[in-house]
Amino acid sequence: MEKEYSNGEITVLWKPDLCIHSGICLKGLPKVFNLKQRPWVNINAASSEDIVQLVRECPSKALSIKGVKFKEKQNPEVEVKLIPGGPIIIKGGATVTDRSKTTVFNETVSFCRCKRSGNYPYCDGTHAQPKEN
């Protein structure tokens, strides 16, 4: 279920089913994105420009700006980020080859490190859920 948060200038869309819980939003703008408050998005806590810049960095695209389609930055280098307790995020493209097929990503791909993802080897945010005993 998609949720909308608007400040009159921009509307942030959040698609929880896509979220991989990388924490980029929480660390980048903690006054805007705060899991301890309800609603968890306070769109008035930062400038529209700062929010747009952060939303652009969302690796899963669970966060987006209504009516805006971001073009990937032309970056000749591949960037790899290890998210503590979370996925490996590769920006700038990757070719993934397994036994049965080859998949090419031109933008961002997130790989699971906890091996609990329902979409393994890709991250689906399962690492953010409590472990079952």
C-alpha cells in the first residue's frame, strides 16, 4: 500500500513493499525520516530540495517524488556500499550471472547478506525483521 506525504511543493511516495531497509533515509535526514514518530515521515522537517536529493539516493526506489522520474547519474565508476546489518548496494550497474541466467542492472542493485531474503540473492528487507527462534 503506497503512502503519500506532501508539503505543498513536493509529495513523497513510499512503497513499503519495495523497501529494503538500507537506512539511507533515516541516517540522511533523521528529522524527516524517523521510525519512532507517527507518521514516520515529517516532510516539513527539511527543505524540499534536501528531501528530493535524499529520495534520489533510495536504493530500492521505495521512496520517490510524485511526478518525478530521476535519471541515473552518469557515473563511469561503480560504487559499492556495505550497509551495516543490511545489504550490499551496487550503484552504476552490474552484471549478475548464476547457473541459469544472466541479469544486467543498469542502475542500482541490492544484494542480501543475511541469506534470509525471499528473493535471494537480492535483498527484500527481511534482515530488518526480527529473527524467528
